[in-house]
Amino acid sequence: MKRLLLSICLLATVLSVCAQEEWKEASKESQAYHTYSMQLTFPPFSLKKVQTLVKAIEFKDSENNDGTEILKQSEYLKLTQREKFTYHAIHAETYNQNCDVMPPIQDEHKKIFGQLSDPFGEYTWAERQRQFFRSNKDSVMAWIKESVGTGKRLGLNLKHIVVEINAREMIPFLISNYNSNKKDHDMLTVLMLLMKNNEYKVFMESLSYKKLYAPGTTYDGFLIFNAANEELIIKRATDFYNELPK
């Protein structure tokens, strides 16, 4: 029933959007970058075991077509802390039906967005999942680094966890990870979100902040991706980190 309702909702919304404005496909470069930016990182801690457990979870619907997909408590309590991290990192327990379908983003590969995309579509982490990340912050930061390994990308799900736990201690790691290929502009987004969430004065007073986060700005705001903006974000994030109490 959930999938049927979602399909009907998406079809109705697409037809509505198309009626209001021309649906313009993004370029192949933009589509390729979008696919790249949406990739997740799957932690290595008992991954197959956790994926099997997740696959067996039953969806519980609610009256307003929202719902949950929660692992049975008896199964959850059997997991080690690392396995729980894998579970939470790859699976969002809360479903919220959303009929808004946005037109394709144009030139996505040429932009640095102020916000991260949703890693699980219409699913979101439940509060107990967010609390797990926050209450195990030191371990979570170590598990993220171990999951990424040497030279691998920090997936969209792990980026959200970094922001969720306010892992400003990871700024050097984030910059190093970004510099390994300089393709993942969302890493720059994470740096800006950490500066914003910690109210770093230099960033709060910048034109970048005013364009992306000041009252009246939209959720899909962006900066143009170029060497100057890239260098400025990294410099500000580095200065912010260096000013943190050690």
C-alpha cells in the first residue's frame, strides 16, 4: 500500500509540476555528479549481517501514511556497538510521505550547496538513532574514519552524521579527504555547516553565509564552485579548527 500511494503521489506531482513549468533534463555531467553525490558509505562492521536484518524489517503504517521500519528490540540488543552503528548509518527508521518532486538541478557539478541532500529519500533517522550518534560521539568519529579508510569517499550518510554530532574535531580529516580528489563539493558543504552550527564569527559575517543561510534564503542556495570559493571555505574551516580549545 505504501508503494502504491507513493507512486500515485509522485505521478500526480510530476504532472502538476510539468503543467506549471517546462521539465528540463539536466546535462549528462550534472546527472553523473548527482549520482556521485548521493552515494552512501556502508560501514564494514558486520555489514552483511546487518543488511539481512534490515531486509527482514516490517513496515508499520500509520493513519496519515507515515510509518516506521524499526528492528525488533530483541534483535537490536544483540548487536555490538559497531553493528548498531552500521545499522543506523545505512537504515533510517522513520518514513514521511512527501509529494513534492523537484525538477532536475541544472549544472549541479558547478555548485557548492549550503545544505546536504537527503540520503534516504522519504525516510529519516528517528530521534533514538540521532541520539545514538550523539551519545557515542567519540566512537562514532572513529568508526567513520575506519569506514572511510584510506583514499575512500565519505558518503552522504556519513556526512550527515558528522553534522549531526557536530564533529568539528574532524575538520582536518574532512579537508584531507576532500583534497584526495577534490570532486566531492558536498565536503565543502559539511565544512560550512560546521562553521554555521558553531556560529563561527568570521563565517557568520561573510558574504557566503549571507547568501546561503541568512533569513530569506532558500534551502537550495549555492555558491559557484571555483578555486577561489574552494580555497576560502577550506581556509576559514582551518582557521576555525585552529581556534578551537584543545
